[in-house]
Amino acid sequence: MLDKDAASKKLWYLDSGCSKHMTGIESLLTSLILKHGGYDTYGDNNKGKIIGSGDIGVKGSLAIQNVLLVEGLKHIC
């Protein structure tokens, strides 16, 4: 049996099945890094301008890293 400290150090990996994670909601992102230029292509071949990236979630707990901030995107993918 593991003690509490050992158990809290176990890592979990989240596999959402997405090749990329994106949002248009800047306030959801922590550690936002602004980017100048670049586009991402969606499944329907439309493009969205990448304006930054960051993490969503609780740092040290459950977080999705390197989520793209895409101009005009209305949903979280």
C-alpha cells in the first residue's frame, strides 16, 4: 500500500483522441504565449489564425498543455 505522498506523485495521462487542442476563449488559458503568424487547418479545410497558446486546467493536477488560441473559434476543441 502506498502512503499519501507517494500516491500523490503518480502521474495520469489524458488521451482525448484529438491531434490538436484549440479554443477561442483567451481567459481559459494559463501561461499564455502570444504568437505572431501561423494558421491551423480544420477538418473542413477552413483555416483559423493562431494568436497564441497556453494550458487549460489546474496546474499540477489535470491540465491540457499547448492549447492553441485561435482567432474567431467559438468552441473548445
